[in-house]
Amino acid sequence: MEDQKLFGRVSADSELYFKLKMRRVKVQILGDKATVVQIDDSLVISQIIFKVSEQIGLTNPEEYGMKRPEDKDDYSKWLPLDRTLENAGIMPGDVLLFMKKLFFYDKFIDEKDEVALNMLYCQTRDAILNCSLELESEEEVALFGSIIYLDTVGPYDDSKGEPKLTDLSPYVPNISKWHKSKKLAAAIVRRYKALGGPTLKKYTSAAGAPDHQAYQAAYVSFMAQNKSKFCQIARTKPLYGYVYFDASMKRRRRRALRKSNKFEAMPVVLALGRDYFLVLDPKKDREIVIEHHYQEVLQWQGTGNKLTIDCAEYEDSLLTFLTSDAEPIAEYLRSYISLHRRRVDDPLADPAALTGADDDAIATGDAGGAGPSGRSFAVRPPA
């Protein structure tokens, strides 16, 4: 019987399979080229994200995530951080998409951070085009559209003639009134021409030979400056960086007594951004119904199709939501709240401490500030 004793899950008659400890994974960096990373196959996905970030020179790896390429636009389908690739169903040969998940330290991304900037630009551009980030005027649409057009066709070269825009759909939000607007097309072209930029003709020696190396350096710098400008302007929008989830909020009926168990389900949209989570009314042009800073959240739980958020004295009762995305939403809450608490508990771990920048004082818990609705909040540091 001695040889039948179990060692872990292995007994004397167990059949064992051997596999390579190391694994090569192809990771497509959003807005950049793919890279191949060799990893220990026992690492969980959060550790792989740190390794990829280190390999491509990213800081703050906790802001990034991985998913299957076909799930690019679905912010509920990130690979779970606590599983290995095998446990997450990723087979050898599968390609993973690496992109930004959280929008916390974006202020510190500039033209010197080429990979991070390209990633941020691509996701901000897509948010504008699919109307997740709403623009308020035709002037704003022309401003962002001119940079998107620049990124598509390159700097303006007067020797190639006047640019002609007939289909604006690749450059403007997905709203039909803007797709065929001649006035908007003219405004985009005008702004695009005003951007200027290097052309190969400008980098030609006295002998008439083009200086490709100098042109390429000037081109990369010029495009990075405009992408940085694009992201900086987008950051001024109240709902920049927010992700959205459909849900139903359970609320007591108006005429029900306080102790009644009668509830009504109100269709809502849950929005999560850098500092706040919002409850929006989809029937009233996404009017903000509830708005809380993350430091007002005491605890939360997402299991199955139910999400509960406890905002302590800031709400009369638990906020309860029914949604198929309860667990992804809970993970977003955990990630953002963790970053906020780190800023308070360990200020030296914050990039703002290294630059001396005062990036939105409300995020540190040191001051009050205004949320997306414009209402003021006095935020207290967590106990």
C-alpha cells in the first residue's frame, strides 16, 4: 500500500505528461508592432503584463491589460489577472492584444513615451469615433478630425495638390449628420493644412539628394507632438477615459414603505473613469443620476449577475445592480480604488511625486474637486 500513497495529486498508477516550462507568446501592442515574449508558463497573467511592460519600456504596468484581438472593443473581456494563460484558455500560437485598461497616469504620457503614446492615441481616437467620448461642437470635431486625417495620410505637401475629403466617416464620430457635411470637410482640411509638418522636399541637400534620415527623425517627432496634443485636449473632456456597462439598478418603489421588499428595476448605464463611478440614465441622454468618487466607496462585490456597492453614509442603502458584467465592473472598481489608495498611502510611488506635478488634487484626497457633473465633492483620505 505504500506505493499507493498520494503525493499531491499523483499516485503510483498516475499517467504523467511533460511540457516545456518556457513558452513564447506573440503579443500585439495596440498602435505598434507585435513583440514576442518568452515567459514561464506558470506565471499568472498579471505577472506576464509586468514582463511585457518591462520589455517594451512602459511604466505603471498595472494600467494595462491583455485580451483576445477579437475582443478589442469589449471592455468586459480582459484576461483574468489571477490565471495562467492555459487556465484562461490561451493556446500555444494564439496572439494576444496588449492595450491600456485604466486611464490614471495619462497626464505623464508625452512624445518621449512612443509606445505608450501610440496606445493612448489609438484608444482615445477610437473612443471619439465610436462616440464613447462625446464631442460638443463641429469645431471640436474638426480639431480632432484634422489630426486623425494627419495620422492617416501624413503631413500636408502642397506639391500634391489640395486634399479632397468626400467621406468623413474614418475621421469623425459615427454620427450621420457629420459624415457628408461639406462645411465640416472644409474645416478639417483647413486645420490639417495649418498643422504643416515635414516633407521630403524640405530635407534635400544642396546637391539635390534627399536626407531620408533627417526627414524620418523630423516626421516621427512631428507626428508624436500632434498625437500628444490630441490626447491632452481629449483629457479636458469630462468623460475622458470612461468605460460603460449596461445594467439595471434595483430601487424601492416610491410608494413602498421603508421596510418593504418591493423593488423596481431601472435601466441604467454604469460608467467608470479615473476618479469617479457614475450611474447614467440612458433614457435622458445619459444624464448623471448618481456620482461618487472612489474614496467614497466603502466596499463592493460582483458575483454572477449581481453587483453591490456600499458608499456608507453617502447613500441611504447599498447600490444594487443586475448586470452580466458584474465581475468585470468589480475588477475595475478594485483597480481604480487600489491606485487611489496607493497615492495616499505611498505618495513616493506616484509619478506626480517624481515630477512635482499637482495632478488633480482631488485624487490624492487632500482637497475637494468637481466631478463630471460639475458638483463639488469634499473627499476624505481612506482610514
